[in-house]
Amino acid sequence: MKKKIATAIGILLILLTSCATPKETVNVSADEKALFNSDNEEPVEISNEETEYEIIIIEPGFYTWLNSIARPEGYYSQSYLENRNAVMVINWNQRVLDPIRFNPNLYEMQINYDPNIDYGYEVNYKLYNYFIYFQRKYNQRLGPFLPRI
């Protein structure tokens, strides 16, 4: 009887450890780290006059990062950006609502993003890149994918 219990526990442990996925890390270059530590606070405006939607991001280093490290506009399709943004906004908003588990200094305000509204390419491009910047700078994951450039 003891052998059966020990065998069952052994099999259970093997199953549990084999199901765990290794945590992948993001490689951040020295140039990118320097931008993260920058005091440059030039705001980035995200807006679309047709949908009357506007976000102003005042994050040190983001403006320079967006213009020097991020993929250029046109690299991603709008549908790709919309799909990624929808996932990351859901995760972001869940973290805003759970300040005990997630740092309320990082997740301060909810983002009102409706995937059924066409915000245009520029809004989706800048929002997506802010999420990538944020994840890389603060070592966060807002979705099942690594925040790569």
C-alpha cells in the first residue's frame, strides 16, 4: 500500500514539474536600459480626431525609445496591433483593479479601449509600443507573449 502511495506521489510530482514552463526572460540592451533611466520627459500624444480619443503618455525615455528602438510605423499591420492591444488592455485593467497583487504605482489608471472601435493605425501603434516599452522597462508581462522588439 505504501509503495502505491509513493508511486502515485512520484508520478504526480513528475507531472507537475513537466507541466511547468520555464520562465523566459527578455534581453534588454545597454542602450535600451539607458533610455529607461533617462530623465527626458517629452510627452507622447496618442489621438484620433475622428474617434475623439486621446492619451498623453508622460514616461521618461518613452519618446526617445519610440523614435529610436521601436519598430517603425508600418512594420505591423493594424489588425496585429489591435489584437495585441486588446489582450494587453484586459491584463492592464485587471491589474489596476488588484492593487494588492500588482504595484499601484505602475498600474494607476484603467484604459478605456474598445476592440470594436477603429482607433486608427497611429493610436494602435503608439499604444502597442507603450505596452512593449512598459513591459521591458518594468519586467512585466501583459500577455502570453514576450515583449520583443
